[in-house]
Amino acid sequence: MSYYYQENRGGFLSSIPPVTKNLILVNVIIFVATIINENFMIGTFGLFYPSSPYFHWWQVITHMFMHGGFFHIFFNMYTLFIFGVVVERIIGSRKFVLFYFICGLGAAALQIGTQYLEMQAFISAGATQSIAALKSTPTVGASGAIYGVLIGYAMLFPESKMTLIFPPVTLSAKWMVIIFAAIEL
């Protein structure tokens, strides 16, 4: 059997590498649970600022599996499917799962660091309502981990061409990742 051709008898799902497939499945299952009991799920598993009374240590991991709506999870999982499959196949499942969680944890650290700076500004300004809002608003989503997967793809294939749907522009992967970062900031 050729290296380039592998017969696939298990159907579509069997062609997805295991970590990517399981991350998508777990995210979808947790999203359904969130639809059923949103207040509990977001309040327990979303990432709160560390000095918030709602903060729990596990939230630095669990927030990566929470999503704020259908389009949020759809675009995150679509992006994970498109790029995660490729990155996982290249670096292997063990490295990919480690890479994914390191990216998600790094994003959580950046989020908390940004919130810390906001908190200091609110304290200096005596903005008690803003302080209360910051402490009671959770961060949810796999976006940090997903962006890490995009960066991984761009590092592996920097000149690979990618086309945006709107506006219809084709750029190399390295420039696409830089533009996405600029938009997010």
C-alpha cells in the first residue's frame, strides 16, 4: 500500500486523528450540557479572575471547553478540525495534546495578566462597579488553544496559501496568523 494512499474503511470519523476528534467531541458534549444548564456550567467551569469568589483552580483548564454560543463553538471547532488534523498528523498525538493544552494555559495566563492590569487601573480610579464586573465575568472558549494550533500550522507551513471567505483574500499562513493576532488585539 502506498504511503500516499491509505484505504479508509472506518468512515469519516476514523480519518480524524484521535486527539483532534476527541477534543471536538468533548467540546460539543460540554456545549450541549451548557445549553441545558448554562448558569451552572459557565459559573463552575468558566475562568474567573483569581481574586473572584467564583474562581476555582480547575477553571484554568475547564474554560477551554466552555463556549459562549453556537457560532463561538462552531468556528473554534471548525478551525480545530481544519488545522488540528494537519498539525496532529505531523507532530503526533502525544505532542499535539501537550501543545494544545500548553497553548490554552498560556492564553489563560495572558487573560489573567490582562485582567490584572485592568484591575489595577480600576483600583487606581476607584471604579468599584468595574472591579465587581471584572470579578464576576468569566472567560470561556478554546480560542487561545485554537490560536496556538493556527500558529503551529503557520510554523510548519509558513508559505501555505490560505483564503479568507470575507473579504476573499489569499495570503500565506504566516501572514494570516499575524493578521488574526492584530484583529484580536
